[in-house]
Amino acid sequence: MLTVRLLPEDELAGVADPERCVELAVPRRIEDTITVRALRLTPADLVRLRMETDLALADIRTEAMHAEATWRQRLAQWHADGRTAVEANELDTALLSRVLHGLRASL
């Protein structure tokens, strides 16, 4: 879990860039060991990071929703094609084969 901490004034004394007063602790897992890397940012950097993260997550959500909608449309079409083939009384093996192939590919 990320942690954000505003550094106290005494920790910033003598630091080359005191504007970087926000510490972002980022845990990293390497094999069975978890290490924490601390990054110092300016408040503006932190806000920019938050905004860019929100935009990236929104893009990912949008892409996932589009992929799910496309998958549902394909599934509905395969279902309709399969139903049509079964109701036709004459089995169209090529159509049923495409339906089965589509269903297997979606799993």
C-alpha cells in the first residue's frame, strides 16, 4: 500500500530542494522480500501524479467496458446463429462448427 507523508520542517533543514516536502513510500516485492522505496515530491507533483493516475485508470475502465460489450455482442450473435441452425431442422454443420469455435474462443 502506498503511503503519503508531509515531511516536517526539521527533516527538510539543509535539504537541497525543500519544495519536495511530500514523501511517497512505494512498497516493492522482490521474491519473498518486500522493500519500501521513498520518493520525495513537490505538492504539485503529487497532484499531477493523482490526475494522471485517474486518467489512466479511466482509460483502462473504458477499454475493459468496450471489450466486455464486444464480447457480449459476439456471444449473442453466436447464440442467435446456433438457435437458427437448430430451429432450421436441417443441421448446418459449418454454422454449428463456427458457433462452437466462437464459444470455445470466448472461454
